[in-house]
Amino acid sequence: MSQTVPPELLKCDSVELRVGYRSLIRKFSLELHAGESAAVVGPNGLGKTTLLRALCGISRPYRGNVYLGKAMLWPEKSDDALTDVCFLASQPALFAEHSVLSNLEFYLRSLGRPFDPHTVKLALKECALAESANQTARTLSTGQKRRLTLAFIMLAQPRLIFLDEPTNGLDSKGVELCLSTLDSLRKVGSGILVATHDHKLMDWCGRQIDLKEWAP
């Protein structure tokens, strides 16, 4: 019996990234399907973060085509491009003077997700943040801020997730929580693209994309 191919969530071809007049990578191509994960690896300064930002629509590649779902994102954005996309930066973007709960409510509603206090509190408990629900984000430690972003994707379950160094600032238990969360998301069909230097995270992804292969 023929197997059904999971839907394609991300595709790019001949992507070139530049900083000023200098090319970082050239002719980069990638396909990522539902339930797949891949780690983007390589030395600092090669363009891992820049690539993730271009593939999710935050910044624009110098040239090349990028598709989210079946619709084009670059060079001409289609109205029906996949919007159920999440980018988690290496430094969590939080509303510093708002509470943990307020941050979660904003991000969930921005993705059209319901804010159910009971479900949210369960996620915070799983992320060891139950006692910090009413604490302002500014007062959280680096590891707690990272755990808060994990609680968000745990609740939101985006179809396509881009993560930039998601284990930075996490202790060993936090790293295991990160891997467990991503594993759960992959099992329900999320596509996951990670920029990382963490070998444990690379091993979890299985597939590794070394940007040195596309360096000029």
C-alpha cells in the first residue's frame, strides 16, 4: 500500500541571504513537511538566525522563493499563505511589565487561540511556572522566560514553528522539558525548524542542515 505523504508546510529554493553587499548563503533549498523536524547548524555569523527570520516572513531574502503551505511568501506574498506560524527568538520577546498570565493571553489570542485559565494553569505547572503566574515578566530569570515561551507553544500548537537557540538559558530539566514539548508537537503534526548549537537538540531533530554547504 502506498503511504500518504504528510502535507508540505515549508518550501524554499535558491534562497540567497545578504548583509550589505556580502552574501551569507546562496542557492539554499529546503522542504519541511508536517511532523518533521530539522536543525540548522553551523558557526556563528553564518546566517542561521537570518535564515529563520526570512523563512517565517519577518525579514526578506535577497533572492529566492519561499512558500508557506502551498502559497508563496517571497518574493510576492499570497493572501492564503500559511499563517499558523510561530517564531521564537533567542531572546524571548515578552511584555516586561505585564504578568506571565497576561503575556500568555496576548500571544494565544494573537494566534486566534482561546484563553482557558484552567488549561493555561496546567501548562504553567508543567513548565514549573505555577507559582509565577501573576509575576511580571521583567522579574523572571532567563530560564523562566524560556520556560514561558515553551508554555506558549505547548498551548498554541502552531503548525509551523521556528526556534532560535531554544535551549539557551535552560538547566538540564529545562532542556528535557523543551525536548518533551517539541516531541509532543511533532507527534501532532507540527513542522519544526531549529537553529542550534545544542548537540542534544540536534540529535532529537535527527535531520541536520549545515549552512556551510551554502556559504559562498
